[in-house]
Amino acid sequence: QADHKDGSKVKHPRSDSKAPLTLPVAPSLYDAPFPFYRRPAEMGCFSLDAKRCFHGDARQLRYYAPPPSEGPTPGFDLRDGYRDRYVQRDDSVREGLEHLLQWIVQNQKQLQTEDKGKLLNADFVTWRGHLTKVLTTPYENREGWLLAVTLFRGTLYISEFETEAARREREQRSEMLKELMYMGYKFEQYLCADTPDGIPDPTGVVNTNEAFCTVIRSRLGNHSLLFSGEVDCTDPRSPSPQPPSCYVELKTSKVMHNSAQRKSFYRHKVIKWWAQSFLPGVSRIVAGYRGPDGSIVGLETFETMKIFQLIREDQGCWKPAVCMNFCAAFLAFLKTVVTEDNPKLVHLFAWNPGHPVSFTVHQDSQYCVLPDWYVEALSA
Ligand code: A3P
Ligand code: MG
Ligand code: MG
């Protein structure tokens, strides 16, 4: 055992145990038929208000309200309000699984299982965003990740920790990047109304504390999943009116001028858009293309389930099956490694581009996944 810099004990994984110590990520290893992925079902939802307070209801849900004709130039100015109508969430505050765990405590009855060894009817509990990162790992060559995992009463909880590199990037974010981030949220304001028949109000304040989150159940292979993800809006005129398929994901991207740019967009950006929306069963992604002056020069709708058709002609492009097979292998890896049921024990899985996934073991450290209030609420 070694001492970690925060003073906590770091147990090094034993090399004599039967569990493998690393997981390779090369796409060729996961190039197999698409695995079973059960149609995602919405279990419930919650909202975070302008002060980031939790409410177990849909008060923050917004309604998709596109401009009358999906014309070439809606002329939205994404820079408007950046200086004077922007309330930014404090992203130095680590929330962990907090809000999702709050939802679980309030909805315990719904999640009960016959299985005596388990408290909740799920093998894994996590954020959709964490799973998105796992899905895209075989193709990622820039950003690594840290995922902390704890087994508590039969369920594995996965919670991300910021890497040193990500922290530096966040703290040193350029003014241009800050404005670009604002523009992503501003785009939402131009396309969303507060009521099903309402019209967007672009004169309002953009407050990134506000969020509507869906809670989804699904299954990947033999892994049952309970995860939550933020949803941009619902389409009250959707041909598939049930959540989660009526939800719409909004995205912005730089306008493209040639096929090389579009190819690169499909290879590097659409993979993330696809993974984010496919996981919770969000069926449409509406892209707004940004001109150099920060105005939207065009809109394009992508059907999540048809994205694979756009990329399959391109040899060397990413494959949805590789993403899903890797995710299934990662979840199986977690099950073989994290076998001690203990709310204070954390296995920290780390990945950096060019390397396999590895892990370290921590007890009572800074890497805590489950807050005491949650462990107590579920032990009662
Ligand atoms: P765009 O993705 O349109 O640029 P989401 O699309 O996931 O609902 O996120 C809304 C906006 O939040 C994004 O809009 C972007 O501006 C910002 N955002 C989300 N994730 C981010 C990340 N990892 N880094 C920087 N900005 C991010
Ligand atoms: Mg969003
Ligand atoms: Mg979005």
C-alpha cells in the first residue's frame, strides 16, 4: 500500500487475482455485430431551477418551437446577451451524482427488485454524459477521463472526476471559448418556448443553472442501466409523442463549405452527437450552423437512428457497433474488478489516449462516489 497525495490509502490492484488489470480500447477489438440495446424507457424526470435547486418534476422542460419554415437563414444572433443577459453556472462546483441520487431516494419504490442481493433494479447508475464518454473512447485521441466506481448493495455507481488536464483547460479557458459556450445555450433560447404553443423569447436571460433531466432505464447486453441526462426540449408536434423519443437535442457547429469539412464533421463531431442522443433514445438532433459573425446561417435535422447511414460509406469512420461493444466490455470489466460491496471503497478507472483503461483503489479518499446522506437514506 502507498500513501496518496491527499493522505488517503491507495491499495494497488493485486496482480495475483484473476481479474484483468487493464482493458484495451482499439476499435478493431470491438468490431463485431451491434449488441443488444433495449429501447430506452423514461422512468421519471427532474428539474434544476435558476438557483440550481432540485425539483422532482418537469418545470424546466421547454418546447421545441422552430422558425416557421426551416429556411436557409433564420438570422439568430448567438452573441446577443453574452455581456448583459447571461447567468453562468459555477462549473468549479463538483456535483457528482447528487441530483440523480436525490431522484432515486424520492423514487425508491419504483426501483425495487425481487433480487434479494440488490436494493435497486439496476446493475449500473450513472449520468448519460459519462456513458457518452465511454462510447466514444475507442475513437478519442485528445481527452482522457477518470471514472470513479463504487459497488453499494448490488449496484455499481459510476461518477466522473475531472482530470488535471481538464481542470487546467477549464481554468484557462479563453474569452473566445467562453463566448462560444454561451452561443450553444443562446441557440436553445431561439428555438425553445416555455409552453407547448408558445413562441421563443430571445430577450430573456440565459441561465445555465436551469436544466430538465430525464431518468432512463435500458439494458446493454446483460447490463441493466439507470441513467439520467439533460434534455434540451420536447417537440409537442413530434410524430412519436412519447418521451424519450419526442425529445430534441439542439447543437451548434461552424458552417461548412465543402465535402472535406463535412467529412471531418461526421468523423469527429457527429460521433459525440450520436452517442449522446442514442443512449437515452432521443430521436432527433437539430443542428444550427454558425457563420463567422456568430449568426445562424442554416438549420439541419438529423434522425439519430439514421446517422449510421451517413457514415457507413466512409472507410475509416467510426462505427456505432464498436462504440456499443466497447461500452459493454467496459461495464463487464467493472463487474469483474469491483466486487467488494462497500460505499466507502472507490475503484478509480483512468484512461488516456494511446493507453488501455487502468485503475487504482482508494478508501475514504477525495474520490467519493456516494454521499453519506444517500447511504443512510437507502439503509433505512
Ligand atoms: P453546443 O453543443 O451547441 O455547442 P448540450 O448540447 O449538450 O445540450 O450542451 C449545450 C451547450 O453547452 C453546448 O452547445 C456548449 O456550448 C456547452 N457545452 C456542453 N458541453 C460542453 C463541453 N464539454 N465543453 C464546452 N462546452 C460545452
Ligand atoms: Mg443540453
Ligand atoms: Mg444541446
